[in-house]
Amino acid sequence: MNLFFTLFIAIVLACCTSTLVSAQKERNEMTPEERAAYDLHVGMSGMKEAASNPALLAQLMEDMQNPEMMAEAQKMMNDPAFQAQMKKFEKTADFKESLKKTKEKMSDPNLAAKMEAKMEYMMKKGQDELKKAARTNMENAMDALQDPEILKEAAEMMKDPKFEEVIKQMMKDPDMVRQMQEMKNMMSDPNYAEKMQAVGKQFASAMGHAEL
């Protein structure tokens, strides 16, 4: 395993894994009806926030370009439990009012043009914010890996055969691709290269000494 990939896996473990596994476990323990209601709530909340959050909007647009994520979204939307929740939501006053306002705006050429310009501005700003966030995540993860206990735990998790599948799924996430690209940029930056190489070697060493 080369130093770059070793370091990237270490950083992923340090900043992402426990949260992802915990959230997935919680969702899997729900009934189909609860899961459908949860998915709808998360989706609607995300879309509402994306209207005023450039970074979230940019992330959402990236996700929509991911074939596997869209396939999962389609699978969710085809779920009878989800469709039942969606029908209930479509009958609410909030949904009807929101749909009415959107149609009115899109029917006005001036308002439609303003909305398009706002969207382009937010997308550009959001992409910049995502890049900055990726670097901050990398910096925080490198700091976390200075803790011997966290380093040892990350190395032991890496040795777990089950975790290989988790990593494979995470690597399909556009955000993980961005994190990897940002790490490449940092490794070519003299201000970070030496520290990152040291962390990578420490993790490789921990991998060699971690108990099975």
C-alpha cells in the first residue's frame, strides 16, 4: 500500500467512520414506515436548507451526478412506504403553497432569470466552500491522528475485513473524492508535505503493530 493511500485511509478513519456507521445503524433499526418518514424528512429539510446554503447546494448537485447515488434515490422513491409518505406530504398546506410560489416565479421571465443567476452564484460560492471545508477536515484529521489511541484504533479498524466494504462505499461519495484531491494538493504543499508524510508513516507503523 503506497504512502498516499495509507494516509488517506487513516484520515478517513479519523474523521468520518464512526459517524457514518452510527447513523446507518440507527436508520437500519427503524421500521419501513419510520424509515420512509425519516428519509422524506431528511430530503425535504436538505432541499430547504440548500436554497440558502451554497455548500449544501453544490454538494447536492454533485450527488445528482453520481449514478450509484441516484440509483439508490430511485430505489427509495419506488418503495411503497416512501410513496405513501410522499402522498401525505403533497396534501399539506406547506407543500401546496411552496409549489404555487415556484410556478409563479418560473412563469415570470424576470424572476426566472434572477433565480438562475442566483443559482449560478451560489454554486460557485458553494464549490469554493466545499474545497475549504475539505482542507479543514484534512487538517483536523491529521491533528487527531497525533493521539496514539486514535492512531491505534484507526489501525485496528483498518485490519477488520468488514471495514473494507465500508471504505469501498465511502470512496464512491463525491465528498470523499474531493477529500482525496485536497489531500493530494496538501501533499504537494511544502507547508503540509512533511507533516503528512510523518503521519502516514506513523499509521503504517501502527498497522504493523496493531493487535488482530
